[in-house]
Amino acid sequence: MDKFLNAKTKKIALIIIIIAAIELSGHGIFASLFRFLSSVN
């Protein structure tokens, strides 16, 4: 059970790192939303 939990934790951490990298590069959902909101004002 401990091995399964450890593998799941590593997978979740990897997904979070990938999402963070996409967001920081400016191609993520939040970056697009902020660009849209600033273009409206």
C-alpha cells in the first residue's frame, strides 16, 4: 500500500510541476484569462 501511495504522490507532483511550467510560460488558462480581462478594460 505504501508503494502505491508513493507512486501516486509522485505522479500528482509531476502533473503539478507540468501545469506550473505551462502557466509560468504564459500559455496557461490563468495567463489567457488575465490577458482577456486586461484587453476588456
